[in-house]
Amino acid sequence: MNWQHTQFDWNRARAFLAVAQEGSLTAAGRALGMSQPTLGRQISSLEHELNLILFERVGKGLMLTDAGQHLYQYVEKMAEAANDFALAAQGQNNDVVGEVCISLTEFDAFFKLPQCVETLRQVAPNIQLEVLVSNDISDLKRREADIAIRYQRPTQPDLIIKKIGTEQAFLYGHEDYVNHFKQAPIEKAAELNLIGFDQSSQMQDYLEQLGWPINQKQFVTLCKNQMVQLQLMRQGIGVGFLPDHIAKRYPELKPVFPHAFDPIELEIWLVCHTELHTNKKVRVVFDCLAEHFAM
């Protein structure tokens, strides 16, 4: 390699990628933990170095120019290579010290994680656990988390996966509300108040496949937060999907039309990037999660 011609500033490339992905200097600065003026200077320096205009202002945001679009694919590959390098380096670290980030759902974080953290504090007190609570799927390749718990089998080839259990989910509501439908025919399902996740028709489609007469107007509340959904069910607002092991904690929650409902079977997968699985501190957390979540 001719090192005299390798003068490229990687920090400026990182700034360019962040602005391109976030759409503004403000958002990119927030993502990188950098001030907007500093980020702006890095972009200006990169444009001066390349003798190209990379962004044009559109409203309050920034959009890539044709030259910026052409260079974006190369900088994105650089970022992926840098992530791979960092993952490989972390994989060589055998110290059971430092931070490990795990991604899991609200229900898992609230009902299952505390016991695992208690055990982890006993076996590895020098590990600092960062908990990313989200029902969205984290990108381990981009290091949004080191370990994740997912309810769909991952398909990426560069991930280590371990099935740690299954869950069954039913449609639950407060017993005072559910009792109104106790002896009713399934046609009465058209009168249910439903608690959904979002505007998608996934829940409605599933119930219609079972022969339930469901329409969109029955969704009285839409909320992605699982703990809020649980409280709405306990208050008798309506019925929603809930894992049976959680519903059993609340005697007032009962399944509605159980004779006409096929429970949803959910597989639980523990996921880790291949390189990080050779890192001792990550392996300790991985094994602890596997033990506690399989209970």
C-alpha cells in the first residue's frame, strides 16, 4: 500500500455518514454526541478536501447531492468494516469487566430481567449492564446491542442463536368485562373492545382467520407499550394479547372465548454476534440470560 496517498480522515467520513443517515446536522450531532458546529466543520473540511458538494439544504434538513449519493455506498462499507474490526477486537478480550448491552422487550425487562441481574451481580460484579428496552428489533451488526432476546428466529448468517423457550399468548381482559361474553356465541366477538399495537391489520387478520367477526372500529386503544396495554386490560378497557405466564400473575385477567381461540405460539431466541460470543464478559451475560429466561 502506498501510505503517502492514504491521507483520508476517517472522522470526517463518519460525520458524513451520520449526516446522510440522520438527515440533519442537529440529529447527526445528537447521534454522535458531537456539537452541531463541530460536525458542520468536519463536513465542510471533507467537501473542501474532496472538492465536492456533498449535501444540499432542503427545508430544515440536508439531502445528499448526486456526488454524495455516489460516495455514500463506499463510506457505508467503511463503517461496516470498522464495526467488524471493533467486534473482532472485543471478541479477543477475556476480562469479565466493562459494559454489555442487551436488548429485550418491555415485558421481559419488567418480569424476567431483575432476577437475572441479581444473579449476574453475584457472579460478575464488575460487569455494567446496559438495558435497551424496546419492542423493535435491534441491529446487532451495527452494535446497537451485544445480545438480544427475540421472538422470531433470526436468519442472518453471522449471528449465534439459541432457542431458550416458548410462550403462548391468549386474548385476555378483566374478568368483569370478559364475563359479559362467557356464554355468548362467537358472533358476539363483534362487540369486543380491542387493545392493539398499531395501525397494522395483523391482529385483526389473525382473529378473522379464526372465524371471529372483527372490524377496525373495535380497536378502542392502540399502544406499542406492553406495560400500558397490560394496565388497560386490568382496568377493563378491553382485551388484548398477553403471554399466559404474565396473565397468571393477575387473577383478575381471564381469556375471552377460549374455546374459539388458538393460542399464538412464540419461540424465544437468544441472539449474539459471532465475534462477541468469544468475549468472556458477553459470554457470561449470554449464559445468565439463557438460564433465567428458560425457567
